Amino acid sequence: MLIFFLLLIFGITIYHLSVHYGKSGRIINKIPGPKNLPIFGSVLGYMVPTDELWIAHRKINAMYYPINKVWLGSTPVISIYHPDDVQILLSSLKHTEKSMLYKFLHPWLGTGLLTSSGIKWQRRRKLLTPAFHFEILRGFIHIFNKQGEILINRLKHQDEAVIQNIVPILTECTLNSILETAMGTSLDEIKTRNLYGSAIREISNNLFFRALRPWLHFDKIFNLTPTGIKQQKLINVLHGFSNQVIQNRKEENERKSKMKDESFLVDAKEQQRIKSECKKALLDILINAAKKNPDVDDTAIREEVDTFVFEGHDTTAMGACFTILLLAEHKEIQEIAREEVCQIFKESCGKIEMKEINRFSYLDRCIKEALRLFPGVPGIARVLHEDLQLKNYLAPAGTNIHLHIFDLHRDENFWPNPLVYEPNRFLPENIQSRHSFSYIPFSAGPRNCIGQKFAMMEIKILVANLLYNFDMETLDSFQNVKLHQDIIIRPGQPIRVKFIKRDVPIF
């Protein structure tokens, strides 16, 4: 037994030395970063609760600006947050594969558009891009308006003026929107809807818990742990939700197909209504592709439903949440945005169509500035299959690179007074004078966010409706909001906003 133990220690030591002091290790160790312990590297400093983990990342990024490296056991991770390095990474067509962090999402999301790479990612991107065509998005506006009206009515009928936490109501609103637009179904039709949000939050926590414990990177070990066993139950909830979404849409498509076949029996007006109902949602594209393409099976459909429902509602909810919080705290900015909204509403008799959305220029700047301070996805990660020469250092093949969008957006070298909320940073003349990769709330390059126009449209409509109907006040300063380390930017506390009803014309 003693001999086995000594041999094990000897083997681990040799492996540690070969990884940390081999050719790649020596290159990586030229990059500044916190001290490493033998075997463990820097990982022990990161085994903390998610709010403390967020703070730890910010401190290390500030201490070693503009680049640092840490060792998670034998896994090297380089963190970048300078526009020059960001441009080099994201502009490359060679370095588009997501890092090991995303592999821990595979049991839930499979290899959909978010987590896939290579040929599969290219084919999926090409397949799904038409779902976000301008004309398709135009057809979603009435759904965004409807969800906005539901939100307004919900707030107006609150007994208390103070909403203790706006995050849940905005999340429910955006979840309904993504289901009714991209998926062609309704949240009311999903039996497991009450479990969905909490399951996402818990599985996200599990992701970082696992990533920062190298011994849990092995599936067989992780699956036997209490966290692994709990995760499987959460995945069953999430997959049950997506399977119900898919089944509902298939049944609805069968109904519409039958209506279309029988349309010769109805008048022209009814035929037009049936035709408009048959517009292709993202889920319809997947279902139709499965009939022609053997690469798109039921698992592939579920991968994309899981991916788009998750990313399509959570990031948008957070974008709306922080925009509202910032406007509520900055009353003078809120009033300028409201004047613009009220003028446009007056001219359009309260209707929001694409024309009105495009006219919300100041509101657009308010949202962009909110996404600067609180980007929906605070960081992304890639793995290198070839050496990559960054501005000052070489990143060898096999390295994981974490791009910290949150810190990039608050770099005082590109954003003077970065903690000041100033929408006019996004006036055309100010945009032209800035580094083009200093602001990437929807990523950039070939793997930029496919749904960014969808998200901006939805946030504009939600916030415009709120500005028109309410004066907003906050009980908390945005600078005091505690954030948790997560895939999506997420507050670790209630976001409390007071909505005071305004006397407005009824159109």
C-alpha cells in the first residue's frame, strides 16, 4: 500500500512538472498571475461561494491588467480584457471552439448552437439564421407589445407601490416572449413552467462548482457525487420542459396544416389569417429540417430549444432589469427618455411598430449604456487548437482563454469615468472615436449573438411601455448591487424599483 501511494505521488509530481514546466507551461508562465501551489495551481483561491468568486475575478483582473493566467490544477486559463487582445481572438476564424467550461453544459444543452464547433456549428448557424430575418422579427412585435401590456397591467394592479424584486416578473415576461415567438407556444401550456427558472439557476451554480474542482471534471466521478445526482434531476426538469415545447408545436403545426388544406372552404379574409398564422418560427425550421436532414433528429431539435429558450429569455430579462434600475436611479436621464417615448407614442397613437422602434434613438443609447455596465453575458471562453499571438504574449495551443466582457466594458482607458451612467457615450461621434472591440455585449466576430436584434427590440418595447406608464424610483444604487458568478449576469439580491402610475392618454 505504501509503495502504491509513493508511486502515485511520484507519478503526479512528474505529470505536474511536465505540464507546468514543459514547453507550453513555460510560455504560459511568462504571463503574470497569482502564485501557484504544487498540483493544485491557483484553484484553492477560487473555491468560494459564487458572489465571492465574482469579486475574486474582479480583483485579479484589476491587479494584473491587461492579461493574467491561472492554473486550475493542470489546466491553464488565460484571462483577457483588453480590446486589442479581444480583437485578435474574436476576429479569428481558427479559434471559434468554446472552452472546457462549456463541456459541462453538454448534459443539458448538448452540442447546440452555443456549445457546438466546427462543421456542426456552421451548419446550425446557417440553418437558424433565417429565423432572425428582419421580416420575421417584424412579425414578433405584436407579441412583444402584448407581453409589455401584460407586464404593465400586472404592475398597475399591485397592492404595494414597491416591487420587492423586478427580476422574477421580467424573467416571466421574456420567457413568455421567447416561447410565443421562436417556439410558437405559450408558457401557460407547459406543466413544468414553475420549476424551469429555479432549475436553470441551480444548474448554472453547479457548472462553476464543478469547473473549479479539477477532480470533478471526470464524468464518472462527478455523476456519483451529490451535486452530480442533483444535476441529473435538474436536467430531467429542463428536458421535460423543452420536450413539452416541441410536442406542443408539432401538434399546433398539424392543426394548422389541416386548416390550410381545408382553406378552400373559407373566404379570402380567413385564408389570409390562416396564412399569417403559418409563418415559420425557429422551432418550425428545426421540425421541418428534421424531415429532410438526417443530421437534425429529435435530440438536435431539443438541443436548440434548450439553448434558445435559456439564452433568449434570461439575457434579455437581465438587460431590461438593469436598464430599468439605472433609469430609476438617474431621474434626469429617465425624463429625457420618457419625453422621447411620449412624443413618439403621441404621433403613433400608442402603437409600437418597426418605425417607432427605430425612432427610439435616446432610449437605444440608454439600453446600450446599461449593457455596457451590465452585459447580459459577462464573459465567454474559447480553447485554442493553434498557438495565438496576442498583443504582448503568446498563448499556446491547448490553452483556455476567458474573455471578461464585464471588465472590458469598464476599462477606464477606453471609458472615462466608467462607473458613470452616460447614454451619450453612444452618440455616433463618440462611437467612431473608440476601439471597435471595446464594446461587445453580444460578442463579436463569426460567433456573435444570432439573436441580438431580437433582444434589443424586446428590451426597447418593454422599457418604452414602462416609461410611458410609470415614474420609476429605485431603493438601491446600481453600484451596490452584488453580482454572482454565472453564465448570465445575475444579481445576488432583490432589485427593488418603485413604479408610480402616471396619468396618460388612452389611445
